[in-house]
Amino acid sequence: MACARAETVASSAKRGRNEPERPTIIIVKKIVAEGHGGHHGGAWKVAYADFVTAMMAFFLLLWILGATTEKQRKGIADYFTPTLVEMRSKSAGANGPFGGDSLMAKENYPHQAGQTGTKSITIPKDATGGDKEGAAAKKDRDRARFAALRKKLIEKIDANAKLRALKRNIRFMETREGLRIDLVDQADFAMFGLGNDRLLPVAASLMAQVAQVIGGVPNAVIVRGHTDALPYASGRTVNNWTLSSARAEATRQALASSGVPADRFARIEGVAEREPYVPANLYDPRNRRMSITLAWSADLNPLPQSMRARAPAQVSEAAIIR
């Protein structure tokens, strides 16, 4: 009885007699599975947008290349090429009272000439540039000089009854080195004795006429000897290399004795049969020839002053024959 009474009293203490019964509180506990990271943010969206933009530009470029002509593409390229260049003589500093200059600076600039700003932007007028600026104009003058020289030489040959028949042995050709005058052998004509470097009399007369003509122009002279491919007999110490070199030197001596100054000669060469006139037949007599080239003014110059001061024998041996 005492226990039951105490239980009733405790129950009455918790809830009044007339108080309604309290609702039961339900607690829901959520358990989140581990293993997932936090929020990644939106940086990937920016990278993806850049990628899509680049791909769109790439495919647009491919479409333009396929849908336009060469002339249209050149017009598009020219449109995006800057054509206006502002020329400024003072590009250093601000536009204040001193214009960026310093009282202690050289060349009226606050920095050295090797730094940016001291040089104005220029557009070259000649594509050659550098030391060869204006080379095109020099070549034009050389071409006019060579044309007059060729006409003069032909007139001299025509005026000489003994040499008139040799006009067919003279060939003129413009090369990367200059104007080349080829004196070509034929089946019925040879400038040198068989297998040696002695000029025949008629060839010496022809050389004298050539020397008189080229002696009046300032261009450097290149003499090159050529032979055919006929070999020497075995056991000989000479060959086509030595023969072509010896004939080139004999030609130089003939030109020099007829008035061409020694300091005009730039190179004396013997190339044997390596540069044939008739490549299809290395034994053709026309491959035996002497080439006298007047160099372009922009490419070769006569010997320097220090070599001109030497004795003529020293110049011919040390400076000319190589």
C-alpha cells in the first residue's frame, strides 16, 4: 500500500489531475554517410567556358579558310596588319616640361641608348636591309653597264676580220655572281694547246679585246677555268684540276697584260669538269671554256688597300690565286 501510494503521489506531481496528457516528443536522427567532399565551387565552369570559346574560334577559323579564296584571305590579313607607324624622335619619359629628359643623361634621354625608347620605329624601303641597303639600285646600274659592255665587245669583234668568226664562241649570261662571259671551245677551235696552258695566237687576240672592254668598268673580276672529262694517261702528275687552274692563271695574265689592273681580280679558280656547259655530254668540246665574270657591285669588291700596297708579284701569288 505504501508503495502504490507513493507511486500515485509521484505521478500526481508530474501531471496535474486536470492537466491534459502531454504529447510524446519524437526525435529523428539523420546519419550522413561519410566519404564525400565538400562543395567544389564554380571554377570548373570558367575553364569549361574558355575551352568552348577556344573551340568555337578554332572551327570558325577552319570555316573561313575553307570558304574564302586566296585573295580574300590576303585582304583579311591586311585588314588586321597595322599600317600606321607613328614616328617619334623622343619616346622616353612623359610630356612634362622636360619631356622626360634628365640633366645628367646622354643623348638627352634618362637612360642609355641600348635601352628602349631612343630609337624611332622605321620601315625599311629595301628588303635587303643592313649593309646591302640599296643593292637593287646597284644591280640596276650594273645591268645597264653590262648591256653597254656587251654591245661594245660585239662591235669590236665585228670590226676585226680575224676575230669575226669567233663571235659564236662568246656567250653572255647573267648569274648570281654577276655577268659571265664564256669563251667556249668548239670542235674546230681551241683557245689553248692540247693538254697545256699556252694560249693560241687567235685566242690571245680575243682576250685582248675582252680586256679592253672590261677594263673600263669598276666591277671585280672572277676568272674560272673549265675542262672536259677526258682523263690524262695514268702515271701523269697533272690532271684536269691542275690544267683548269693553270689555264685560269694564264687567262688572268693575258687580261692583266692587256690593261686590267691587278687589284680588280677577286678570284682565280679551276673547277675541272665539275661545271659542264653541256651536262648531257661531259666530253663535249664546249665544256672546255674560260669564264670571266664581272661581279655585282653589291657582292664583291676589289682587294683592300693594304693588299694594293704590296708588290705586283706578291699580289698575284698571295691574294689572287687561291
